[in-house]
Amino acid sequence: MFNRIASSQPHGMTRRHFAKHMAGASALFGASFSLGHSLQVHADELRKNRKSAIMLWMSGGPATIDLWDLKPGAPTGGPFNPISTSGDVQICEHLPKIAEQMKHLSIVRSMSTQEADHGRGRYYMHTGFVPNPTVEHPSYGAVIAHELAAARPDLEIPPFVSVDGGSVGPGFLGMTWAPFVVNSNGDIRNLKMDIDTDRLAQRMQALQLIETSFVKQDRGAAGMDHAKVLDKTLSLMTSEQMKAFRVRDEPEAVRERYGENGFGRGCLMARRLVEAGVSFVEVDLGGWDNHNGIFPTLQNQRLPVMDQGMSALVEDLEQRGLLADTAIIWMGEFGRTPRINGDTGRDHWARAWSIVLGGAGMHGGIAVGETNEDGTQVLTEPYSSQDVMATVCRALGISLETTFMSRSGRPMKIANGGKVIQELFA
């Protein structure tokens, strides 16, 4: 165990500068450039004993009472029925493929939080802290990427990737640990990967001359930071590891297995990125803010997409020997009301709801905690966002004694001092 005060200053690179360099390089270099060799080069070395995490973020607040903690027969229960799974839990009948993988996943049914506003709930569930106007807290991806960086000296692509969503930022850890945002096709805004190598070398040499001249004028840290961004951009554009973003390179059967939709491709990309050595990947599936007509929306739209993509991801990770070192986190910003409203929908509800965790040594196939017969209250020990974050850190081998220093000089314990959900490790 260790106690480390992390730097509160940005680490030279901002996403805005990074994007500008990408846009400039793309416009400047044009033509076609093949990245060449297989993604598999050094893959075994990159992933050996390397922990990672994949967050499946359900933006909008999913009705977990209809997915993971059904109440058949109760006035609050809705029309869906529970089915048995490969674990010792029952889940929604419209998640049959995930049911086959539940031996690898566990449900925490005793989440009880206070933030039932979308923005505040999103921030809280990503950071373990409630929003505070005086400090920006780092999100899961930034914390995990920061803490696992030393184990990835050969990683050339960003350690924190967000697919089809912006995630929450790095806070006081600095922009080096900000999410690298791509869409589910692997496209990166303003970056063109097909470039001529000779033209690339000529243009980069010209840019470096300009950068060097600027730095020699002794104009402070800005010039040196800018040069670092230029080097990072070049490294990114020419890295073999960038092929991990190219989900279209996967065989058609694999793509169909995950689902030919944004979430399915995002889950497939997450597997490829983890395999390449990326520490944290977040995949967004929106459309859960179902204040009206919730049941046909879930049955015909959200659940089939989620069922196919999430089940394929878990199964693929397990078959490739990656699940033992990869934490899976499924959650949204809160749950939805047990009471069904007059528009046949459910409203925001943070008092009693569920999340799903698995992989990285956490037990699968169990339910932790319990709600009452109509799902309105937690009957067992309640768990918070910081408890979930502490649990994931424990699974990834990150010390819970780690302490960061905010920019105001205030020490802040990792995961806001949350407690580990011990049932997942007992």
C-alpha cells in the first residue's frame, strides 16, 4: 500500500491543442498511408498482467427495476417477467443473452444515492463526489488511467477512451488524462489516418523548425508544451496501435455477433482497445430517460441492443482470457421510480436502484443487497458511488490509500474514501 500526492497541474497537453494539431496535420498531409503491421504485434506483452476497466454508461437513467431487480406481481412491477440465468440471480426476460453470461457478472441491488438530476447524477456516478463549484474532480477514466500508467510504458494511444459520448473529464489531474473521444466507427474528428509518409515527414520537419524557433525565444512553458503536443500528435498518427480503433477490420461474423449498431461497435472497440493495452474505455448507450411509454421502448429498442452488445463483450473477453483482468461497470446516473406515472413511464429515482459489476477478480452470478417488495426502499446496507469506485479500484489493484492534491492544495482521497463492497470479493 502507498500514499502518493499527485500533481495538480496539467501535464502539458490539452484536448483543444491536441485536436488543433490533428486538424492541421490532417489538412496538411492528405493522401494515403497504411499503418501496416498487425495490431497483434506486442499484444501479448501489452496485456500481460495489465488491468483495465470498461464502463457501459447508460445515459438518461435506466429503469433498473425492469432489468435487474424485477418485482413481479407488485403494483410497481411492470409487465416484464424474471428469468433464470447462469448465475444465482434472475433478470429481465428481454435480456436472454446477458442471462447466459451472468455467471461472470453480479448485481448490486442496494444502490442508494441522493442525486436525481441528470447532470449532477452523471458527475457523481463518474467521480464519487457531488458537484462542487470550487473543484473539478477526476472521473473513473482519468483516475484509472493515471494510476495504471506506469504499467503501460509501451502504450502510444490514449489510456482513456470514450466511445460515442464525452464522459466526465480529468478534473485536477490535468488534461493529459482527459477522455479521447471517438465515435463507434473509430473515427476521430479532424484526424485523417490515411497520409503519405514522405509528405508527413517533410511537413513535420517544417513544423518542428517553427516550434524550435518559438521555444528558443524563451516565451515560457507554452512553447515547450506546444512542442510536446506536436510530438504526441505525430506519435499517435503513426502508431500501429491506432488500428485498435478500426472495428471494421473485424470479420463480419464478429461484428454481427456484437450488433451492427453504435453500441455493438462500441463494445467491440472496447475489447480491441483493452487488448491493445488501453486502461479505461467508456461506451455510451443513451435513450434511458423514459418518462413515457417506457415498456415498448425498453422491449423493442434499448434492451435488444444492450443485450447483444454487452453479452458479446463479456463472452469475448472471457474467451480471450481478458476478463480476469478487466473490470466491467454497467450503470447510469440513477434509477427510475417504482411508481409508474400517468404517461406509462417512470421518473427519476436515486433512493433504491441497481448497477452491475464483474470481471477483474470480482465474483459473478450473485446479487448484493436487497430492496423491499415494491422496490421503493433498500433493506440492506446501502451503497454509494464512492463505494462502487472503491470496489473497482480494489479489483484493479489500485491502492485505496492513494491521495491526490487538488489545485487549491486540498488533499483528496481516491474514490472519496468509499468502502469496498466486500461481498464481491469474499
